[in-house]
Amino acid sequence: MWAGAAPAQLPEPVALALTQAGIPHTHVGVVVAELGSPAPLLAHGETRSLNPASVMKLVTTLAALELLGPAHTFSTRVEVEGEIRDGVLFGNLILRGGGDPALTRERFWSLLREVRA
């Protein structure tokens, strides 16, 4: 991956902070590199397969903003096909999801309670 070797040991303040937070050093991957340099300044756990850090969420957010725009809102629509008599639906209840990332289990149940009312 890199042409030259880099220190694999985390700087002492970083290692201490991880230890105090109860985070094993084996659960961390870090690469610090200067642009254009053939070797990183620091490489620790850089070959491990790890879940992306929160900073990766910025990439997803940027892509969503560029594709959807800042004014985009997600929606989940509830539609009825059929007839409601005495509070009973004789037909189909259709949920049209719009990819709402905020539609958690709790919000889903809240939506169902609202539909039922």
C-alpha cells in the first residue's frame, strides 16, 4: 500500500485516551499522511477491516445533499384502497415508503397508531 515504513505505534496521548475510554488498540485503524509523500507519517492497523468512522457519514451526507438538494424531505404515505365502514377497512392499507432514514421502529408504531385513530 505504502512505499515506505511508518511508525505503527500510536502516539502516547492517543493510546492513553483510547485505553481510558476502554477502546482496544486493535479496534482502531489510523493513517496520517502528507499529500504527495511516498510514506505515511503514522500507520496503525491500516490493513484491518473495520467499520467506517463517523467521518464517512460526511461522504454519504454530501452525496445526498448533491443528489437530493438541501430542501429534500422524505415521506412515508399511507393510502387506503377500499371502503371504511364502522371503523373497519374493507380493502387494502398501503404504505408507500420514500426511503426515510428517520423512520425508526418507534416512529413506525406511532404512524400506525395515528392511522388507527
